[in-house]
Amino acid sequence: MACFRTAYLGLATILLGSSLLSAQQHHDFAPFPSANSNEIPEGKTVLIRLGQRIETGTARPGQHFKAKLAEDLIAPNGTTLPRGSNIRGHISRSSQGMHPRLLLSFDGVQTKRGWDPFIASVTGVPGEHGVKGDDDGSIEAASHKSHSDSDIGEPRSPWSKLGGVAGFFSDHSVRLEKGAILEVRLDHALQVARY
């Protein structure tokens, strides 16, 4: 009888331990923070506004830039990181040529308790037709597709082909004006101070 009781307790301990481990693993991979959390989750898309002009012709890796939140960030518990909060970043890569690209990295966001890490990637440049976000977080010049006669429905003059040649030799750069809006995705959850 004692052996049966010991075996029963051992089995119960194993089952309890495995259910606790399963619950802990489920908790680690929960896709959304709880409703009382002050955490803005990873993957959240945020709009920011650049504080100065950045272009591939003059941008150098390591050069710092400033931006501001263009919208309030609200945690599930209602804690808010207000629009206008300062963001610091630096240029990680700038290349010119036929395929100009900028890679912006973000260093921090100013919160009530000071500067906190702001880890994000650019996903788009809304409203700017000459540039676009790339899958790797960089900003590149948008490709300008030339239209053939059949695309437009009207025959084009022979001189119109010179426009394409002129475009080929024109200045290839990525220009982001001061005040440009960037869409960024949080690559790491952001804790919002409660005080």
C-alpha cells in the first residue's frame, strides 16, 4: 500500500510539474500583453516625424538625427507616451548610385523617466512618392516605371524617349525632408512609464 501511495504521489508530482511548465511556456509566448500591462507590444506600427532633412548625398554612417512621435502611443493599461515625444537615432548606412538607400537606426525615445530604448525598423514613408520602405528596414528610391504607348493609349512622340534617358542620368538619391512622416515597426516591446 505504501508503494502504491509513493508511486501515486510521484505521478501526481510529475503531472503537476509538467502542467506548470506548460503554463510557463504558454506565458512566455503570449502574443499580446495583458490588459493591465504598460507595454507597447513588439510589432506595433508607429508614425514618427523627422526633425531635419536627410539625403543620401550628404548622409554619413554614424550621423545622428532627431524625430518626434507623430501620434500618441497607448499601452493596454491606458498609460500614454504622448505625441511629440523626442526620438534619437543615427544613420547606419547610406549609399548612392543607381539604387540609393538609407538605413536609419533608432537609439531611444524620451519618456517621463528619461531616455528608453526605442528599437524599430522603417516600414514605409507615407505620402512620399519618390521613396519607399524595403523589407530590411532601409529606405530606397522608388522605381520609376516607364509607360509604353500601349499603357497610356496614346502614341508618344519620339522625343518622349529622351525623357527616359534624361531620367537615367538624373540625380539618384533618397531625400527625406524635414517634417517627413516615417512609418516604423517596433522590433522590441516598449515599456511606458506609469508616472
